[in-house]
Amino acid sequence: MPIIQVKYSTPNPRGGLVPAIATTVSRLSAQHLRKDPKVTAVTVEAVAAETWFCGGDSLAELGLASFFLDIKIVQGTNTKDEMAAFIAGVYAAMGELLGALHSESYVNVDNVDGYGYGFGGLTQERRYVAGKLGVAA
């Protein structure tokens, strides 16, 4: 299942952002990509607005927020439309959480091979095959 990594920066930080971001991106991955929140891992890291630059200016100077979200999913499990909806949903939600966003805010949906990606010591490919055969992975 997915691991989601988020780096964010805002010139106006407020309390509770980290859990709010983690909850929001997990919910959006379930809503748009059908990923089970019970096996979704999320990391969230704040970056000082003085040290995040877009177009040569710091976010502190610009008075804007930004983020980078990377999610790893198994290739072929989602359609282009689902991924587009996820990206749009994340951008809108992060704007609500962080405030006005710089256009240089990114979402990367990384489609990885199921035989090279897994959790709990098992690849996603093995889980898929076991599910098709109706046996324990």
C-alpha cells in the first residue's frame, strides 16, 4: 500500500498542521486512489519559509506557502483520471490548510513495480498472486 511523504512550508505556521496534513492526504488517497488507510504510511515534514525558494525568492519574502507530496503506488492500480483527481484534490486541500500557495507546489504519483515494492516483508506482487489463488501470502 502507499507511503506518502509530504514536505511543506508556510510563512504563517499554526499548531496542528502536521496531523491535519497526514489525515487529509490519507483520506484523499482513499477517496481518489482507493488506498486502504489502515495500511497507508504518511510522513510530514515542515520546512522553514526562509529556506524554501521558488523562482529565486523565499516563501517568507513572497508571503506564500508551498508543498511537495510524493506517493508511491503499484503501477497499474489506478487510472489517469483517478491520479488527476488525487492531484487536484491534494492541491486544493493543501491550499486550505497552508494558505495561499505558490504555483510551484507539486504532487508526484510514483507508479512502482509490484515485484519491487511491498510492506511487512512481502511484495505487492506476491500479495496479488496469493489473492488471486485464494491462499495466504
